[in-house]
Amino acid sequence: MNVAVLTFEAFNELDSFVVAALLNRLSEEGVRAYITAPTETVVSKNGVAVQAQKPLEFANEADAVVIGSGMKSAEVAADPKIRAVLKLDPARQLIASQCSGAFLLAALRLVEPGRPICTDLASAPAIKALGFTTPGKPFHAEGDVASAGGCLSSQYLATWIAARALGLEAAERMIWGAAPVGEKDAWVERALSAVRPFLRLSAAA
């Protein structure tokens, strides 16, 4: 499974790096996450310059897409050039947004107005103004489209994608390996409790 982690100028490091690093723990099982951007280099909101591993067009062929957040998420969602490039399709892809990545999820009409989208607290009023509900929870999924709110909810997106691709045991191993020593079981249970109600497991489960 190839995963495109969409990363734009002024991106949030936690959103892009955490989900990519977690999923790449499953590389030996066929999962590979790539920082995917519209330019060769993108600079985070804190000035960290990162070279894109894949161009934006890669998102269209990836098996899963995570739309990361950043200080310019609303501008990104309003950019007709970016929207024209992205041809995402939940009929053949898992698609998720993180925090203010919800703006692009909405702009691409990947969630119907009136339906829930999780996002960060700062973005929630604007997402509501676009006609969506914001459940005030860290994670929500309907079918093959998910959203998460709060930087550290990145782990829930990774858990959902891993479970959908490889099953719950793989997702548990992924989180357990990264969790703090002495708290591993608690972190695994927290991640699974957030996403389990929304899982439609693959045949690998």
C-alpha cells in the first residue's frame, strides 16, 4: 500500500511526520508513506524545510491519502490549480484529513455538506460555516473517508489506515512499537478505541 501524505507550505510537522513515520513502521508488510507536495521543497510553519518525496500527482495513484494541515490550509483548498491536480476517489482510495486539512477535504467534495468532519478547534467555526458538522471528537470515518482533529490524533489516522490495509494486529504492532515505555498497552487501547467503531476491515483482518 502506497500512502500520500499531502504536505503544503507552512505545514504542521506533527501532522505530516507522525502519520508518515508510524505507517512506515509497516514497510516490511508493504506499507510505504511518502511526503507528497506540489513543490520540490516545502517549509513548515516553524521553518523546517523538507524535500518532497513524491509530486502532488502521486496522490491520484496512491492507495491512501492523508491531507495534512498547516497555516495556509484554507488558501490551499481555495487554489484552483491544486484542486485541478487532485483526482481523489474514495471508491478506490482511503482518504483522510488532519486538522485544517479538512478545508481541502470539503473543497474536493469528499464529504457531503451536513455530514461530520473532525478538525482542530481553531478551524471548526469555518468548517461549520461551510455547512458541515464538527463532532468535537478526535476521529470520525464514514466508509473510506476519515478525518481527525488535534495534532496528536495523527496516530488515529495511522491506526485506521493500518487496520484497513493489514488488520487490527498490524495496527496494534505499529502503535505498540512507537508508544512510550511503560504505557504501551494503554496507548494501543486508546488508539483502537478511537477508530474501532469506524472500521470496515479488509480481508487481511
